[in-house]
Amino acid sequence: MVFSSLEFLFIFLPTMIICYYLLAPLKNGKFSLLFLFIGSIFFYAYWNLQNTWILIASILVNYIFGIWIHNTNKFRKHIFIFALMCNIGVLMYFKYTNFFINTLNVTCSTQIQTLNIILPLGISFFIFQKIAYLSDIYMYRHDPSNNGLLNFGLFASFFPQLIAGPIVHHKEIMPQFASNSSPAVNWENIYCGFVMLSIGLAKKIILADNLAQIVRYSFDEVGSLTFTEATLASITYSLQLYFDFSGYSDMAIGCALFFNIILPQNFCTPYKSLNIQDFWRRWHITLSRWLRNYLYIPLGGNRSGPIRTLCNLFITFLLGGFWHGAAWTYLLWGAMHGIALAMHRLWLRACSKPVPTTLAWLMTFVFVNFAWIVFRVPNFGRLGKFCDAFLGYNGFMFRANFKEHLLNTLGLPSFTMIHIFVCASFALAVLGRNSSELLSCKDRSLVTLIVPILFAASILQIIMESTIPEFIYFQF
């Protein structure tokens, strides 16, 4: 039941909203919160009932660990480390066991059979939330008993952010549940929620899913690419990933607003960035925040001299790349961003003269765009095909069979229309306002006019499609 499915939009979400407010007068809103928790567990179980116990066990075990860490002084550090190892161990088992087995088989010529492991949906996200929660209890003596098991369970399972973020922090979410003692309809939040939901839905259905057809053929099906074909494929994937993931985040923020819960912004027009540091302040903001607070700073941050700072940056993003998936390409992608951030830090120390704005933007986008190729390719062999293409080994112009296949796939009469669609998507990503900026406009009349059209157009395309693609970040 993805956000972009009809059963979510017209059955699950309306049912959750209506029942949430109908139950508000009972027990000072406790029944509303309980219903929201049960509905969130159902939302998760709808995907895979078999792995739902992992989410529930994670909630119960980490709540107990939190109280234990807070209430004890003896062996407090050891309990905290044990709790962290339990969370990391669960993540390592489900996400990386087969990766290590395959790596061992290749490097040592062994023949160990891989395990039949089904990756629980969203495990990377909810494990990171628990690690942050336990770390704050240990470091800052946050009292977990103040919020109770129900509020903690909602923080850990709230369906808008459960599967693919934003990676919410307990200090910004749990107080909202605690203070929501008598939920009342807030029409401003309802309006903003519908705007965010509609914009996110349009990003996913109208933009990302259509761009995905170009990406799928270019990355997975065609044998070799020319320079222009590889350029189109890389830019198209950069746009697809942005519209898909930021679309999910917008829909998550919008859904939460229906319940008067404010989730943090996760994207701020990242392709406007003028350097790689700025990019990571705009892209997947909640992940960047988590990596900074719970990995970079504990490693020493910038407190131990310039060389150690550069090493900490590299290690942080190397592990951040590995968090995305169990593959060497993700490690390489993380290493590339770690090196780029280190080089940017060195540049700031060595040169006070700023790079011209256009050149700074172009350098940043070209690097990020190429790094996304590393992120997307299934293996290094396929990455080599792209490198060959950019070196011109297969020619420079679009080939007839490449254009014909895309036209047949997209059902378009002219290849020029593909160029127009990609260029329009590029302009929206680079020059357009993000969803939060649209909501902050003083005059909302244009937004109010366009949003229902976007919603209707998205619903029409969903009805016309035979399948509903999942969001890209579900695999992470």
C-alpha cells in the first residue's frame, strides 16, 4: 500500500483521519493515539506480515533499554553499548549478511550458500531512529518514562515516516504526541497537508514514474551507450531520484499534517547547490543531520585538527554510503562524497576567493550527477559502460534504435517531446520553488488553483497505469 495507490489515498488515509478525530473526546485523546498506533502497525503489516514482529519487538526492546539506561548508574555504559550492538546487529543481519557471504565467496573461493533473508521494509530508517533515541538518553539523560510506551511506539511507527523517512528525532515528534491530548481539526494543517500531499503525488506519478522508463532502459537494458545517450540517462536518473524521494517526503509531511503532527523538511532544492557541502545541507536533510550528530561528532568532528577532520568526513560518508545498501557501488558512492567534502574543506582553507556562481553550480551538479550513476548501476561492469560512453568510445549522437525504443515505451510521437519533458523536469528541479516555499507564499491563490489539478491529473494516471511503482528509497 504505497502512498501513491488508490487504496491508500481513498480508503486507508481517510479512514485514519476520520476515526482519529472521532475518537478525540475519549480519554483525553488517548484512544486517538492508540488508534493511530494500531493503524500504523497495520500499514506496515500490509506490506509483509511476516516481518511485522521485527518492528514491534524493536519498539518494546528499545523502550526497555531506554528505561534501563536512564535508571541505572552501574554498568550504564555497558548497557548502552549492548543496546547499540543489538540494533546494529539486527540491521547487519538482515541487510548485509548475504553481502558478506558473497564477498567471502569471491575473495576466498568459498561456496557458502546465501541465506533466504527478506529485508524488512524501512529497517534502516527505524533502526537509525532507535540509535539516536538511546544515544540521547545515554548522553543527555533524557527521561523516557515522561512520554510513555504509547508515545514511543507512535514515534517509532508513525506511518507517514515509517518506511522511508524523514528520519525523525524523538525530541521533535514525541512532545507533539504528548501535547495532543485533545486532537481537534486544524483547517490550516488540513489545507497545507493536502497541498504537500498533492505536490508529492505529482512529483512521483507525473514526473518520477515517467522519467523511470528512460532510466530503466538506459541503465538496465541497452547494451552500450553513446555520449549523448549516457548524458540523458544520468541526468534523467538524477531527476527521477529527486522527484521520487522528495515526492515521498512531501507526501509524508502532508499526511502527518492531517494529524497535526509536523515532520521536518527533508529536501530544499538540492540541485541549486553551489558546493558539495551545500548539497548535503539540502539533500536528505534528516540523514545528514543524523550522520553529523551520531557519527561525525562522536568520531571527533572538527575538534582534533584538520587531518582528523578530513578523516572523520570521509569515514562518515563512507558509512553513509554503506547504509544505503549492501553493495560495493554504494561504498564507492559514499567514498566519492567523503573525498569531495574533504577537498571542499581543503579548498576553503587554501583559497579565500570564491568560485564564480555559474562555475560553482556546474561543478557541483556534474559531480553529483556522475556520483548518482555509481549509486544506480548494478555493478562495476555497468559503470565501465558509462565511462566508455562519456569517453566517446561508442559515438556521440543518439542512435535510431535508442530513440525508437524510448518513443515506443513512452508512447510519444517525437523524440523532441522527450527532450522537452526532461528539460522541463530539469527546470523545475533547479529553478523551481520547493514545496515549503510554495506554502510560505503570502498569496496562495495560484497554489490553491493548481494543486487540485495536479491531484486530479495524478489520480487519472494512477487509474490508467496497470501497476503502481514503489518509491525508490523503499529498497534502502
